[in-house]
Amino acid sequence: MNCAAWTDVDGAETAEEAATAVNGTGVRHLAAACAETGARLLNVSTDYVLAGDATEPYREDAPTSPVNAYGRSKLVGERAVAELLPEHGYTVRTAWLYGEHGGNFVATMLKLAAQRPSLDVVDDQHGQPTWSYALAQRLVALGLAALDGKAPAGVYHGTASGRTTWHGLARETYRLAGLDPERIRPTTSEAFVRPAARPAFSVLDHGGWAAAGFEPLSDWREQLAEALRTPGFAALVAAASTTEGDRSQ
């Protein structure tokens, strides 16, 4: 199961060769080794291999067309898995990941809640916030199904059900944390120019799971509520709540 990757999206714009060495060439080496030994490979990929200009959820077989270097580097890895492991290769695309460990959007929103009275958050990018723990559980289940011959090789979309925007995710995070969602104000992507272009629409279809005998992952709101009860997030919620209480006095 390959969870290693170059994940610095903006950094890949000026270091595409290095990003491709990790996300593309490295995956090809793994796929080749698995082909030699008869092993199965689960490779974690990204929604960024898609153009991000759709209006309906992307199916697993939708045409790929990355809009940035990071997406191109990951697509090289996807193609290596498909080419070298047509019967034993699994690509699991995910997006908008967060968890109690490491840096991520949800943690950042909670930390900023203790520092700023209001926040401007992009409301014109659409996706499926996905809890890393929920994805990890599904990866393990898919791997076991693959070993049992119950999961066909190919592409799966490992994202939560439902959809929202970054603005919607921030508001729901605040609401679940007992903070005032009105502190989150909508803005556009033009207000936050980044070196790498971001897909405007990263909503993925989950039809592939049925063939492997799985239901789609749960709704993003359910995942977020459960995630915020984990120790790491609970500590951030407590700190933000204390600050908000002090501000209201």
C-alpha cells in the first residue's frame, strides 16, 4: 500500500521533475516489483488528475486532464499502475483530506479561531472533505478484498459522500465546535492566488465501490463530527472555545 507522495502542490510547479520522480517514477518501481512477485499494489492518488471543470461528479473512468504539475506527476503514477498491474493494481483517488495529526484545513481553521475574530474562506471550489482515518479503514478493507479476489483491479474514489465548499467546511467545523459560523465569510479563489491552479470542482462519483461489495464512504458531515471528537482535534476545539468565550465577555 503506497501512501508515500510528494504533496507540496505549489512546490511542484517549480520542481515538477522531482515531484514526478516521487509520484510517478517511484510508483513505477513499486508496480514493477509487484508485477515480478505477483503482489497487489494499492496506490493512493488524487482528484488533481482531473480537470476540475465538471458540473457532475467525476466517474472513475472519466478522462484525465491535470491543471497543475502535481496532478501531472500523480497521473504518471496512475498510468504506471494500470500498465504494469492490469489485474493486480488499485488506484484510490482521494481529496480534501484532514486528520488530527499533521497540518490540514480543519486544524488550521480551529487554530485561527483562537487568533482572529473572522476569516475569509473560498466558496467557489467544490469537493468532499474526507477524514484520513475513514480513508485508512477503507484502504485496509479494499486490500483484504483484493487478496480474497473480491475486488476488481482499477480506479476507486476514496472520498466522503456529499459535497461542500471550503467555506462550507469551515462553517460546519465551527458549528460542530460550538463556535459562531458567522465568523466565516465567503470569498473567491481570485482573492487567494496560488502558484498552482486548483480544480474548481473536485466532487467524485463512488460507483466503483459497488463492484467490490462496499457502500460508499459516509457523508462528510458525519466524518467531521466524529473526527472532532478525537483527542488532537478536541484539544483545538477546547482552545478555540475558550478564546471565543473570552472575546464575548
